[in-house]
Amino acid sequence: MSDQGRRRPHIDTTESASPGLALNAPAELVSAIRLVLASPLYRGATIALFLAGLGQSAAAPQIAQFLTKDLHGSLTVAGLYYLTNLTAPVAGYLVGARSDRTGGRLGLFRVCAVLGFLGWAGIASATQLWMPFAVGAVILGFAGASASQLFAAIHDELSARPTAHDDAVVSIVRMALTAGWIVGPAVGTILAAQFGLRTMMLATGICFLAQVVPLGLQRTRTPWPAPVRTVPQDARPAAPLRTGLRTMRPLLIFTGLYVLVYAGEPIKYAYLPIYMNERLHFASGVQGAIIGIQPFVELVLMPFAVVAARRIGTMRLMVLAAAFGVGANICFATTATVPGLLAGQILMGGVWGVFAALGIIMAQRLLPSAVATASAIFISSAALSSALGGATGGLGVAAVGLPHVFLIPGAFGLIAVVGLALMDLTSRTADKGSGDG
């Protein structure tokens, strides 16, 4: 094999715009918003992802109650439901690989959205405890890949029609998913209180199905040159059929480190409210303010993260964000005051302001030959993080108690800081060596 064949793909972790582009966050945001509003694909994807975030976050806090109250399961069994998330990365990979072979991004997106409706409708009508587990492991595992297909479609369109604001466009579309997660828990609580948990689960399914409406009958560009009939068969450009493990290695390493960063979220959401309520005896309004400040900070910081990444490098910014996560968990584990916990949540907002805005972009850059596969693996890894966080949190709180259990995700975050820093260093060294050669 030639040197060209052996050389690892270039990973852009620094600049994504021309050097002359003014690094002005408000102007960048306004220009990107105009691009999103002007494009039926970007605009439709934004609305669809908001609906996805709305539905998922409405159901997430209620599923355990549904399993215990409506289906009469134990708390232990209800906690095991989150292990159904372990199938999501496999399902996501299968959907992504199919998408990269065929180029049918929006077709697969529609299939996944319909599966989401059928899955949640099935859970809403479940009469036996095993039924939500089967539906969650099989049907909803594939339904979760819908978002990755939208990001792959956006990548194809931006590759065909590049602009100076590509990363900001992706960030704005991704912000819609975060906005849905901000609104969803309150909507889910109201629906469950007024109409019951089964109606709320069905509403989640309707949100999945409604994703197909804003995109209508659009079709995406083929991400590779289409075959020409007059060209011999063996000379036709072909779609990428396989993605080797060696090619995927940078993406898999990055995703594994992201799993370690994200694993603290289920631990925090499970035990921080308990800690504030049972140990610190904070008023409910104070607890709500502490929990609610993180997504607000995240949403505000996301557009600025894109601009900051151009100045200091995407991977280097992620190293800093992962370090924020370590600091946040130290705050949770060592402070017992409102300012201390608020500081931890603000730091955590900084973590997700960066990773939510740039994570999918970096994943696609690490596997540019198969962006749907990259998107699916990265997005579905959040489910794997939830399973990891839930398991280690449960064992950790039994071993060290509250609030010291938060040192466990702090340790995970420290490993991620080191790993991301090594990835950044390796990439910069490779780029320098390539330039010298």
C-alpha cells in the first residue's frame, strides 16, 4: 500500500472558516439564522429536532413512575429499564451504515420517526411489565437514530453548498434539540397530572411522528457522485460500502471519551435533587432554580462555542469543557450551599454548551467518509452513557453515599480530559508532520 493509502485522515480540530472571517458571535449567529430560515431542509430539521427533544424529555422523568404505578413494577425493576438503552448504539450503527450505503437520509429518518410513534404508542398501551422493556430495547433503539439522519442530511447539503457559517448552522439546528429538552419535562408533568401517564406516553409518540411534517416530501442530495450509464461498471464511482475499524478508531475513541463526560448527567439528575431535598432541605423553588440554570447556560453558550472553537481549536475547547465538568462534580461533592451548587451547574452548562454545539460536528470530521454512521454512533452514545451512569451511580451511592458519589463522574471526567488532550496533541503533531513533509 502506498504512503497515501496508509496515511490517517486529516482531522480538523482548529479552524473551520477562512482566516479572514471576523470572529463576531452576534453577527455569526444572525447570518446563520438567516441561512437556517432560508433553507427548507435546515428549517424543517430545526422544527423536527425541537419536537424530538420535547417528546423525549417529556417521557424521560415519567417512565419510572409509569412502570411502578401503572404496571406495578418495583423501583429496582423500573431502574433496570434504562439498560434498554444499551441497544441504541448498535441500532444507530446499523441505520447509519445503511444510510451511508444508500444515501437515503430522509427516507430512513421517516422510518425511524414512525418507529418512534409505534414504540411509544406500544408502551402507552402496555398491559404487562415486560412489554415496555421489549419495545424500548428493539423499536425505540432504532427510533433514536432519527436525529442522526437529519444531521447527516444537513452535512450533505452543507458539503454541496458550503458557506462561511457551516458550523453555526449545525449549532443552531442542534440548539432546537436542547430547547425541546428545556420545555419537555414541564409539559410531560402537566400532561401526566391532567390526563394520566398513558396519555403522556402517547403524546411522546405523536411528537416523534410529527417530526416528518416540517420536512414534507423533501429529498436530500446524494453524498457521492451518482453512477453514469455511459461509464463502464468498474469505473463508476461507488458509495462507501464498508467502514473499517481502523478508519473508525478516532471516532470510537472520541465517542468513548464523550461517554465518560456524559455519564455524570444521569448520576446528577438522580441524586442531586435527593441531596438538596433530603440532606440540605432546600426550598422547592431553590431546587428548581439550581436544576434549571444548566440548560439555560447551555443554550446561551452554544453559538459562542462555535466562534471560540475557531480561535482556540475545537478539540482544545472540548478539553476545557471536560475540565469544567470535573470542576462541576467537585462542587457537587464538596459544597453544601446554594452558591456552590449553582456554580457547579453553571460549569456543567459550559460543558454542554460546547459538546452540544460541537460534538456532532467533530464526530463527522473524524469519519468524513461515512457521516451518517458517525452521527448515529455519536448521538446514540448518550444512551450508553445513561446506562453507565445509572449503574455506577447506584453502586457508588451505596458505597460512598451522598454527596461523595459525585466524585465518581468527576474521575470519569478527568480521564476524558486526559484522553481529549492526547487526541488534540496527536492530531496537531500529525498535521505538523504532514506539513513538514
